[in-house]
Amino acid sequence: MKWNDIRVGTLGGTLCSIWASFSLGDVMQTVIMAALGTVVSYMTSRFLRKIGKH
């Protein structure tokens, strides 16, 4: 085995173990929270811009 093969195997194993630790529910919760945070941030900036014009 070459040194490069060992590094690729180690990287592949690490990525597989990380991937297995995520559940679909966690990913969906992250997506929903990110979308909600984006909407709240956008609405807050619009509101502040609107009250700043008066």
C-alpha cells in the first residue's frame, strides 16, 4: 500500500462516519431554521428602513 492510499482510505472512513452521524431530521431542522432566520432578517431590515424614512 502506498502512503496516498492510506490517506484516501482514512479520509473516506472519516467522511462516512461523519455522514452517518447526521439524521434527516437534523438536516431538515437546520434548513427550516436557516430559512426562518433569513425571512426574519429580511423583514426586520425592511421594517427598519421603513421607519427610518419618517
